Amino acid sequence: MNVIVLLGLPLAAAALSCLPWRRFAPAVTIASCLAVLADSVDIARRVVGSGPAVVAPNWIVVDGLSALVLLLIAFVGVTAAFFSWGYMSAEAHAPKRLRLYYVNYNLFIFSMLAIPVLVEPTLVWIVVELTTLCSALLVCFEDTREALEAAWKYVVLSLMGAAVALLGFLILFAAMQAAGGEIYTWAGLTASASKMPLILLQTAFLLILVGLGTKVGLVPMHTWLPDAHSQAPSPVCALLSGVETTAVLYVILRLFPVLKAAPGAHAEAWATVFGLASLGVAAFLLLQVRDYKRMFAFSTVEHMGIILLAVGLGTSEAHYGALYQALTHALAKSFCFFAAGAVLLATGTREIASIRGLIRISPIAGAGLLFGGLAIAGAPPFAVFLSEFSIFKAGLAGGHYLATGSLVLFIAVGFIGVLFHVNRMVFGEIHAGNRPQLRLPASCLAVLGITALLVTGLGLYLPEPLHQLLRLGAAALER
Amino acid sequence: MDAPHAILPFLDPLNTLAGGLFLLAAFGIAMTRQAKGCLNLFIAQSLLLAVSALLLGLKYASWHLYGVALVNVIAKPVLIPWILRRTVPGEVYTRREIEQVLNIPISLLIALSLAILAFFLGGLLQEGTALELHGSNVPIGIAGVFIGAYTLTVRREALPLLIGLLAMENGAFFAGIVLARKMPLLVELAICTDGLIVVFITGVLIRAVHRRIGTTGVGTLSELKEHLPGRPREEARQ
């Protein structure tokens, strides 16, 4: 029942956001997101306590992995909604456009929440496509030439990937039928995988990996990602980069138990190749960015690579590390984009070269950017460091020295890239052209504070229930 | 319901004919210069998809495939042009692409090699399975997806790009009516509704681009790059 409420809330909020009262849309959005968060915490608690929640067998089932992804989406949904409240009113938009923003925001949240709870692969494909469609108008919300270009590339490339993935899902269905399977769900696929014709299974997996990988931002299909994730309003960037990519990656991860059940399918090899390619290319691209929002977008490509590589390592510790990384990435990356939004409000530019001495122009934005840079690059004692370290340990324990060595090297390159740019912006002499500081809205400050606390807190201590949820999720990646 | 035995021998050749015409329409969508012509070819392609679903429905006596045919006949030739008329500016229909990225003979060669690749891949899939995937639907469907993707890489005008996306989906379906003919009709309906939302959102985007930039040649947009050649970028907030 909880799950139905979870999906119904954002839809109701989207409908209510159309009402023409001032300040009503943000209030209703925040209320609905808070309720969704409370609900998903409750669902996660139950899943940890008493196993998967079956709402409609063969259609809606929530297990450990789904509950983890739900929790991440719900959490960033709340913080981004609070941040939107202050951020969007600081930018003087027409009331009608602002309502449109919140309607789309709620629909986007709905489409993301639907990904982990559905278990019928073609329905999952549909909601993945819906995430693109619901967020397209959010990406071009600023209505500049660049934002429209970014939204156009985002829509065309994501939908092109989706069409390729659709072919993959249809071939997967044929593979299941050839193996005599009847129920087209993730579990049904795993059950019949050992009898599937290998060529069908492999073709389907590759088509889905490439198709949905386009939306995750895997290299070489990542070209649209820095554009869309930098041109959207900052709270939307936090959602796109922090959780949307993870939610789509989750769909690819669901195929791993299926492929592991079929001998000789080599899913891990593909994950390692795509993971290392994304990680490596993004790490070097981080060195030469000129726009700090693009920098954080490339860092998302890097982190998606890390997660996929960890899954490719294949051991259960590595799977645990992969999900841990997804958790810390969602928190740290959403913080980074909130900080980037604060910098944009304080300086009015996205260019790294025209910001110097930020710590004196706006101490809060400067400190936030420095904190975000350190946290996302993986400096201790922040949460990302711990999750990256757990993947490193798992890699060594599994004997994957080459992959683990490249992982460390690329993370180090990415670290240097991020910190080099952040350092240049935060310190140094103030440029003459920088505009005088603007007071940051209270809700933005609150969100920055809360997320920062969590990013630091999880770096020092991982609560037991969260640990168990990660364990359950990692178990779902095994066959 | 069994098909009358008198038509049975004609079903396979007729289906192959529909498949051939479907592939031809895919080529046409990639090559036609006139935006309006592209739309008409897409409608023809969707009708051929419906015909193929109907013929296979007769062959396997499957109500589900009749449903697919019906959904296609209603959604694509009727609803999609209707949504397009309401969202995109009328100018896009009259646009012609004089300068394509590649000239037509080279384009044709590339599209042909993609089709050959698709037949090779389709053959592999058919060999690897004991299921009855025979007939030409699977390779032609895969070719439809490939040529649609190729269309997206060479086109610059908004409407042909959108049609390329929809043609890719048509291709996936053309293979899908054989690959997954027992899939619940609900899923099929949901995918079609989703296709309508694609057209609506893309239409709204095309309209926004036209209003803001004054062109529908969206493929020529190239402000966002890593290295800007010494040109100051427009600020986010003026």
C-alpha cells in the first residue's frame, strides 16, 4: 500500500501545482517530497526487517536494491525542492512559468520513483523514457540559446538510446520465451537465464547497455551530459546528476544477476571496459573544463564509471562498494550542485576563469564550493572517500590488480582536476568585474548545511540499518 | 480463431512484401529533403507496420497482434500529425535541407551497408534460437533501428530528426511483433502513449527553439563545447 501512496503523492502534487495561488506550488511540492521521503524510509525499514514488499506480484515489488534507490531519489527530491524554493524566487520568473517548473518537477520525481518499484522490464523502459520527457522542459527552463541546445541534445540522444534499448528488451523477451520462461520480470528472467540462447541474451544485454548507457552518460555516449547537467537550473542539476543517472544505472545493474545465471555471458568484462573508459576519459576531461557546472557534470560521468567498474569486479564486497558509492555520490553530488547554484547566485557567471577570490565575495558560496570539491573528489574524511576505499579494497582482495590500479590512478587525476579549478576560484585576488555579493536565500543555506552534515557524518559513521540495506542491495546483484 | 486455409499460403509472401516496403520507407526517411515528405513516408511506414502485425495476427491467430495493428493505425497516422500541427510552427513542413552533411549517394551507400549488417545480425539471432523467429521481420526491424539512428546523425532540421526517432521505434516494433508477440497489450498501449508524449515534448521544444533562435535547423546549434574560441559566452542571467 505504501508504494502506491509513494507513486500517487508526486502525481497529486503535480496536479495541485497548477493552481494559481502564489507560493502554493513550492509549498505543495515540498510537502509531497517530505511525505515521499518519510514513506520511503518506512518502506526501506520494512524491507530490511521482513524481506521484499510485494504489492502486485509480477508488476510492483520492492526489494533491498529498489529500496536503496528509492531512498536516494526521495532524499535528493526533498533537498532539491527546498533549494528550488529559495533559488527560483531569487531569479524573478513569471508566476506561470514558475508553476510549470513545479508541475514538471513533481512529474520528474514521479517518473524516477517508478523506476525501482516496477519489475516488468518494458514498463521500466517506459518510465525511463518518461524521466527524459519530464525533465526536458526543466533543462531548458532558463530559456537561453544554450539551455535550448542542451535540452535538444539531451532529448534526441536519450531517446535514440531508448529506442536501441527497446530493441534489447524485446530480444530479451524472445530469449526468455525460448528458454520456456513465462513471467517477464527481473526475477523471472534470472530463473530462466540458464536455458536462454546465449546469442540472444548477449545481444539484448549489449543493446540495453549501450542504449541506457547513453542516459547514464557512459563514455563514448556521454556527449550530451555535460551540456544538460550544466545548463539546467541548479536544483534540477542536483536531481539529474545526483539520482537520475543512478536510477537508470540501476536498470542496467538489474541485468547482472540474469547474465551471471547464464554461463559464458561475460557481463563483468563489459562492465569493466565501459566503467574504466568512462572513468578514464572523464578524469582527463576534468583537467580542461572552463565552466564549473560542467566540471561537476564530468565528475558524474567519472562516478558512474566507478560504480560500473565496481560491479564489474564481481565479488560481493565490490557490489557492496558499488552501492555505497551510489549512495555517497548522490549526497555529495547534490551538495556540489547546490553549492554551484549558490556561486551562480553570488557571481552571475559560470566561467571558472572569471571568478577569483570567491571566499571574500561570498564566504558561504566559497566555503560551500571548496567543501563540495573536496567531498566529491574523494578527500578523507568525507563519505566518498570511504566508498571509494571499499571498492579499492574489494578490487585488491579479488586480485584485479590492473583494474584497481587504473581506478586509483584515474581517481587521483580527477582529484587534481577538481581541486585545481576549485582552488583557483575560491582563493586569489578578486577580479574587478565580479558583481557585489547577493544574500543567499535562507532555504538554500539550510539545504547546504543539512547536506554538508550528512556528507561529513556518513564519512565518519555508517548507521547499522543503512549498512544492512546496502548488504541487501548487494545481495540482489548476485544471482 | 483460425485463419481460413485459403489465405494461409499467401501470408508469408505478403508479409515479406510489407517488410520490403517498410525498409524502403526507412531509406526514404533518411534521404528525403522535404520535411513534409519525411512525415508522409513515416506515416506509410507505420501503416506497413500495422499491415505486418495484421498478417502475422492472421497467421498465429493472435488477437494481441490485431491489437498492435489497431493501436498503430490510430496513433501514428492520425494522432501524431494532429499533435504536431498543434505544437510545432507550420514553417517546419516547408523546410528543405539543401545541404546535408553527406551527399545522397554516399548516404545511400552507408544506409545500405547498415541494412546488410542488420541482416547479418538478424541471421545470427535466428540461428541461435530454436524459437520460430523465421521470416524477415527481425532483420528488417533491426535495419529500421540502424537506419533511423543514421538519420539522426546526418539530419539538421527539427522535423526529420523527430521522424528519425519515431522511425527507430517503428523498427524496434517491427522486430518486436515477432520477438515478443505474447507481450501484454497493456505494455504495447503504454509504449504508444509514450510515443505520443515524445512527439508532444519534442514539438514544444522545437517551438521554443524557433521562437528563441528563429530557426528550426536545430542540428546547427553548437554553442556548447569544451573550447570556446575566444568568444565570451552569454551570461546565464543578464
